[in-house]
Amino acid sequence: MLLPHLDWKSSKPISLQIQEQIREHLERRSLRVGERLPSTRHLAEALGIHRSTVALAYQELWAQGWIDQRPGSAPRVRARLAQMKSVTVSKKRSFDWEALASPAAKEALGAHRELARNAHREGFINFASLHMDPRLFPVEEFRACLTKAMKKGGESLLTYGDRQGFRPLREFLARRMALHGVETSAEEILITNGSQQGLDLLLRMVAQPGRSIAVESPTYSLFLPLIRLKGLKPLEIPYGEDGMDLSILEEVLKRHRPSLVYTMPNFQNPTGRSASQANREGLLDLCAHHGVPILEDGFEEEMKYFGRVIPPIKAMDRRGLVAYCGSFSKVLFAGVRVGWIVAPVPCIEQLLALRHFSEIMPTMIPHAALHEFCERGLYDLHISRMHRTYRKRMQVALRALKQHVQPEWAQWEEPKGGYLIWLNLKAPGRRKPDWERLFEEQGLQVSPGNLYSPSRNHPSWVRLSISLLDESQIEEGVHRLAAALKQLHEKGAR
Ligand SMILES: Cc1ncc(COP(=O)(O)O)c(C=O)c1O
């Protein structure tokens, strides 16, 4: 082995210079597996440095797996896995992870890949994603709250903290829920890692072969793989203009007695519809009668910017039948990963135990920062700004649709808030177009309706989301949409 060349003027420590140069030899394989390196004494003498400097370099190479060291003998080059890259692993010989995955896991991977298509593509107008517009994030305000929270909380935020979630934030959330008519307390609240974790925990709690979950059809696409991953069966209940079809639900409750009824009464994903007060009451009565609890997803509770506010079903729950999932993701930002469940204490205790065994506890830092943010009144301020912004954006979208899209091309309803418009597309002939592809050709991303029901029975619907787009992008998007539909119908007429 050539002696390492030492640069005494460099600020890089000598041991690091030795280590890097030997590693280069190893990477280039000018030193072979099993070959001996000079002993620390020999190399130190040859370089005129102290033995401990060489020992430090060898120690690091050993820790990285490049050499073997035994007391009393010179180090040797090790057969490191990374060095064996040249042994190409043939597809036949490599372990088959795909075969190992369960059918439900494979299905989840398929859904995951399908949803990955919602990611923004250069030059496209993205009506597919339900992510919030980062241009509206109150970044500076949140940064100040994070700093303040760390100053206040110090080490208490860095240790295993409150497994149910930062208590002051739970107290804030209890007061916030009271504004929506829900009487609750910090004891009945579990802070989750986004509301998705809340949904997952509730399904985990009831998971048992042979059990089922009643879902709206269409419903939230990321809920369906979760149901199957737990070995549960989804039972579809059509979701109409007024809410869930209660006569079909009644039949299903009688016949199958599902473990939970999953519902999104406000700005339902994907339809953007909201259930009427009468429908909510009817749903609660039916479930109470059959003793089946409700999983209420209030993911956009705060985003009512048109018309009268209708309280969540949880606000009418006098029997502890409703487990409510809330989230900061769709009004503030999703990156803090904070959601919450409001449910009776026995349910919360059960969920807490389940989470304990998968992630021990949530991270307190975002909870404390959010609490600071909310207590300073910044959350209320932000909500007002979001209402002003999205009221306008939604008006622009609805106006543009009315102006440019003819009723024989597509139909839609006007949502009372949120970000979603559910578009029913009409084809000119009998042939069913590939709607997603058709819009892609015009530089437009939309979310296909079939993603939203287990039986994939919404092939001529698409979900439009305006969450990421400003007014001019929305106008441009609707123009592209109308152009695609016009072209299709003109071709059909020929
Ligand atoms: C209906 C619905 N519920 C729950 C969630 C999960 O949101 P998060 O985990 O970010 O709170 C989403 C996310 O898009 C959603 O659309």
C-alpha cells in the first residue's frame, strides 16, 4: 500500500486524511479482501505521527465495515457488502418481497401508485391534489411560535411526554369543539399523527375477520385500503345530494351489523357535498337504534365559508356513539401532522393502548408550537383568511364552469365550502372515454371517480380540487377542461 500523503496545511484532521485515502484504495480495490494493512506502529513511524492518530483512522474504517481488527495483529481488508456490488444479483436469486406481501398490502401499493399520479407535474394545472396551497402558509408566525414553545417547554418537550398528546393543546381543542356544539374535555381527546392515524386506530380497534365497515359511496380513497389491510369488508352506502341513503343504510345495519359507519358530513371527499341536518339526525337515530357506532370524519370542519353552519353529528351525540376525527391539515398545514379524536374515555383508552405499541407516543414539539399559535389568536386569523381566499376561489371556479362548460358536457353541484367539486361527465356516444387521459392531453390533472369506491362504480365522474390553485390558475384550468370536453363532443357529433 502506498503511504498516505499528509497535507499539514489543511484544516482536515490527519486521522481523517489517512482514513479517506485508505478508503479510496479500498473503493478502487487496489487493496484486496484479506490483505493486511500496516500495523498502527509501522504506519505511525513511516508517517512520523503518533500511533493514536493512525488508531483513530483504523477505528473509523472498522466502524464503517471496511477492515477487521483483532488485538495483536495487523488489520485486514474485510469482505464488505458494498464491495461486492459487482456480483450482480439476478432477479431469479433475489428474495421475492412482492410475493411476501399480502393481497391487501399489494392492493394498498396499487392504490398508493395510483394516488402518486396526483403529484404536481410541470406545466400542468393540478385539479387532482387536495394539498393546501403553500403560498398561504403563515410560516413566519409559526416559526416564532415554535421558538417560543421550545423556550417555554425546554427539555419537557424532548422527553417521552404525554401519551395522549400535549395537554394544553387538548384543552384548546376541547374549547374549539365547543364552538361547533360538541361538549367535551381534554380527557376525551387523543391527539393523533394527522387524522389518518385516527382512522387507522379506530379500524385497528374493531379489526376482526368477518367484520365489516359501512362507507359512503363514493368515499375517501385513502380509507378503503385501510379497511382491507385490517381484514375488514367495506359495505357501500350511496351518498346522495342530501347525505347517506338512509333506507339502504338501514337494510345494511339490519343485515350485516357493521362495526362502524364511516361518514364525512361536511364537504365530503370526493363529492364536496354536505349532509343536511335532517340526514345527520336520521343517521344518528338509525345507528343508535341498531347500536352501531359512527366514525365521523370532520377533516374540513372549519372550512364553511358559504351559507349556514351545520354542527357535526358529534354535537347531537348523547349516547357516546360517535368517534369524531379532526385535523389541522386542511385548514392550516399538513406538515405538522396533527389531528385528534374526540370519543368517550373507554374508547380513547383503547386507542391509546393501540398506539402505544406502534409508536409509543406522538412528538410533543408540534403540539406545543400549535398550541402557542392557537393561543395567540393566529389560528382564528388564519381561518378568516382561508375563508376569504377560498370563498373567492370557489366562486371563480363555479362561475368559470358555468360560463365555459355546457350542461350537456358535464354537471355538478355547488359546494357550501371546502375545496372539492364532483363533476359528472357526459360522453357523446356509447363509448366511455378515458377521462383522465383526455384531460392530461390538455395539461390538466384531475382525480378519477373510480378511486373513490370499492366497486369502482364512478367511471364517469372526476373530482376537481381547487386547494392548490389561485384564481388565475383555476380560470386557466377550467378553460382547459372546457376545451377537452368541447373537442370530445365535436368529434362525437361528426
Ligand atoms: C377525508 C379525509 N380524511 C382524513 C384525511 C387525512 O388527513 P391528515 O392525516 O393529514 O389529517 C384526509 C386527507 O386528505 C381526507 O381527505
